[in-house]
Amino acid sequence: MPLNVLHLIGGGEIGGAEQHILNLLTNFCQGQITPYLGCLVKDSPFASLARSQGISSEIFPMRSPFDVRPVFSLIRFCREKKIALIHCHGVRANMLGRLTARLLSIPNLSTIHSWPEFDYSSAWKGRLACFLDNITLPWASGIITVSESLQKKYMLRKTTKPSSPPIKTIFNGIPWYDFSEHQTMHTSFRREWGIKPKQKVIGTIGRLHPVKGQIYLAQAIKILTRDYNADVHFLIIGDGPLRSELQSYLTANRISHTITGYYPSAWKALPAMDIFVLPSISEGMGLVLLEAAQAKVPIVASDTGGIPELFSDRQEALLCRPADPEALAAACNEIISNPALAKMLIENAWQKAKLFTVERMVKATTDFYLEIINTSA
């Protein structure tokens, strides 16, 4: 009999964590896992996207970050659907999911996709989120981290009680996308967005948030055009609170750029790029790097979090110190001026990306579910 599992997340945006959940929920073995999705934001765009892919989704709207009233609806839902385990993603989901699971006496686990301290607009909000998360942490039946870096951080904050939940690192996996029409995708995207054919396009994908470091990449583009006389175009795929600040900076500095906003199936934009850059201040794993590797686009990224667990510096990518525009500019210029290096990075990253499959991720997650269920029985 399949195990009914409820995945719980805020669902107010569609980023790496949401894409991770979609990859899980659409690939679980039907004979083993019956997945459900619960979102905590009214009119959740992620719930809508999940429904369009055939995933059973419900919304349990929170009126504030500390609103626990949705617990009553969650309890009713879990009883109706005979949920055997709640899988939480994010601080809000952890609070409600762990409380619901405790009241129902069923196990729960949490996936740590990133470090909460960096996911908020100010440091004190991030510290408050970690503090609140620690309150319900003893109620967790298990913890998944998407990188060894996150696991080490977690081990520093976890409860020291003998009942501390087991922790397991399970790297994200992604489907193998179809880039067989690479040149056609390259040309059509550039034509659609008015990007000049001969410009070198330096691109990034992600929510426009301070933790993602796009402002440092914008500063690096300015250095490239000024110091290296590079004819470059900055392509930004994504949306978020940093958009107006980025737009103002790029316009004021007369930097050739495109900001698409939210772009469904963002991987399809990758062939239009000559270099992909992930300039994050902090990064759990960097799922989009695997997409860039599949697209055979040379990669520059921050040497932070789980990124060096994916790709090694000067083997599969050029890694730079976070928040260092000069280093980002120099790395991009090196790739532009050294085709042999770019070719080597592309081939190595493409081979490495083959290791991070959805099948491996789904199997490891399912095995951990069964371990948690058996331990809690």
C-alpha cells in the first residue's frame, strides 16, 4: 500500500526549492508514495503550477508568519487523506508541519534548502527565523540537507538531546533537458528579447533577492565593459524584491541588459548565454548550475555553501569569492578570452551533471521516508 506524504511549503514564489519539490512529486514511484502538496500562501503561484502538472494541491493560508490557525485545517486534511508523514520545506512549513504531526502523532521531516539567516531582508529577521525554527526542531523525526555544507551548519545548531532527529544529505537531482536544438534556442531567444547577435551574453537565473548577489554581478558587468572593453549584455531571468534596484543601477550605468521577470521553463533561456554566473552570497546547493552544465554553457559561481560540492574550481567552473565584483569580472573575461578553457569547463561540468539524477534523489528520499516510518512505529 502506498505511503501518503504531505509536502508543505510557503509556495509564495517559484524558486529552487519549489523546483526540487516538483521533481520529487512528479517522479515518486506510484506503488510506494502518494504525494500531496500543501501551500501556506493565499493564491499560491506554486500551488497553481503544481496542479497544472497533475499534483494534488491544497492551500492552508497563513495570515501572518506566526499564524498557527491553519493547523486545524491541516489536521482535518491529514486525517481525511490518511497522511502517514509530513515533509516540511521552510521555516513556516516547519512550524505548522511539526505542530500538526505532533498533534496527530505521525512522523515529520524537514528539508533544509538554504540557511534561513540569509533568506530574509535583514539579519535580525533571519536570526529570529532560526530561533523560532529551533523551538520546534525537537519535534522533527528527521532532517534532509541538500549539501554537506548545510549539514555541517545544522549540526552546529541542532539540539544536543539524545532524541535529536537523524540527518541525511540528499543532493538535488534534475531531469535531463532537451538541448538538441541549441543553436535554434540561442537564436530565437535573442531575437525575441532584442539581444544583438554578436554580443557576449552573461546571464543568471534566480529570484532577485540580496542573497543571490545579482547586484555584484551587475557591478562586474560594469567593470567588464569599462576595463576589458567587452561588448556584453547582461541577461537576468527571474523576479523579486531586488528588481527595481537592479533596474536602476543598470540603467544609470548604461549597461546593456534584459530582465525578463518570472520566466517559465527558464532552462530554455540558457542556450542564449555565453557565460552563466551564479553570484550568490549563500547557496544551499545551486540547482540551476546543473541546468547550465546540461546546456553546455561555461559557469562562473561563488565559492560558497554547496556550490564547491558540485563543481571544483578550474575543473568544472571558475569559482570566486562571494560579493567580489572584480573577481567575477576577471573570471568572465578569462572565459571570453580563452576558448580552450571554456571548452574544458563545459565538458567536465556536463559529465559531472550526469551524476545528479532525479532517480537517485527520489530513491534516497523514499528510503529515508521508510527509515523514519519504521523508527517512529
